[in-house]
Amino acid sequence: MIYTNRRAWSPPIDDVSWVHGTDLGIATSTDGGISWLYRGIVEGLNIEPGRHTYWAPEIFDDGESYHMYVSFVAGVPTRWEGHARTIRHYTSPDLIQWTYQSTLALGSDRVIDACVYRLSDGRYRMWFKDEADEGHTHFADSDDLFSWTPRGLAVGISSHEGPNVFRLGDAYWMLVDEWAGLRVLRSDDLLNWEAQDRILDVPGTGDDDQTNGQHADVVVSGDAAHVFYFTHPERDAGGSGNADYRQRRTSIHVALARVVNDRLVCDRDEQLAGPILPNLAN
């Protein structure tokens, strides 16, 4: 697992510097995802000196190498506005050593949260948030995972972030984070998306799982999807979360999602039996 390693422990100053300057954390599992061991951070991503910001890594295996598309912000800004956000492309043979390839030209300098899916014709499609377009999801296509052609708006139903696309059953699904749970969208062609209800919008009962689920990634196994998401378990409703460690800290969870009557449903309190990721256990 490679993830955004939030700096919740940074000094208690009421600005957003704590969400910047972030590394990518690494955790590994040898039992199919039941338990995880923290292994430090991804090294070697910087192509210029200093501390910088890395968010929301998307990793795609093309069968020969791994491709990482990660959101990048230069430095450690103290506010949200006023600086570019771009998506950088790295490759690796082993998920350990990473080589910078390019900063993607996606038609905007306010892009974050890449998601990549291989199309049936062998090409690739990327979805990402364009903050310059009211926080909507845009998309781009590629023949080779290196050169990308922006295609414009994909989903404009709301401001949101963190698009994640997967196939389950007879349809394609997209989850987007509306900061009030994850909006579900369904598609038959990866172009036209029909909005459904939210999932993970009702608090769970488990430890650290009693707030909205946020910015998920999905691993499909058989007829179910394992939705990995995070919570701010101690954040006050409506609070900025900037003030101190308790408000800032995050916790990672996983829940099963299934298709029932052409709708994606998820019970975050369902107890998972056995390995979470049996197809990845080796």
C-alpha cells in the first residue's frame, strides 16, 4: 500500500501547512491485507532540492513495469490557493526505485487525484480533479501511458475529488469524494456516467470509523469490491481540522461493496472474513 502520509504531528498552527510537505507512506501485508506493517516512505521522487508535497498516488501495473501518477505541489504552502497543482509520472520495476518521466500536460495547472484504467481496445484513460473547473472530474486518453490527450469534462454533478474507476458485475463504477461520503456513478461505456446514491456517508460503529468515509481506492476481487478509504475520526463536524493532532489525524479502513439490483451498496460495518485480498496474498 502506498498512500499520502499526512503530517498530522506538525506544529499546531491554524493554517494548511500540515497537509502540504507530505511524503508517500509505504505499508506491506503478508496475510492478504488483514494486518499491515509500516515500511517508511517512498524515496527518490524529488527532481529539485527542498521539501515538496506529494498527494494521492495512483499506481498502474502494465505487466512490465509500474507507473505512478502522483499529485505534486512545490514546497510547503500555508494556504490552499495561489499555487499550481500538477500530476507527475514515475515508473518503477519493483515498487521501490522510481524514475521521473514527466509532468503531465492536462490542460490545467490545478489538477490532482489521478485514476487510470485500461480500455477494452488497449488504450488507457485517466480521470482527475480539475480545481480550475469548480472541482469537477476531467479525463484524458493515452496509447502508451506516457503521452496523454485531455478530453474535457467527465463528471460535473458537484464539486468533488478523488475519482476512482473500476469494473464490477456488468458495469463500470466511479466513486468520487463529495466530503459527505462517496458519490457512486455507473457507466456502460466509461464516457457517460449516471449518478446514484452515496456510500460511506452514514457513520460506522467500528473504532475510528464514525465519520464520513473519504477519498477511496478500490481493489476488485471476484464479485465484490474492497473499498479502502480514510476517516478523520476525531474531527469536529464542520471544523477545519487545522488546529491540532486530534483534529488532523486520519485512519485507513476497508469495506466491501457489492452490486445489488444495478446499484452499488456498501455496509461498512460488515465483518470481513478471511484475507481481504486473496488474489494479491503472494
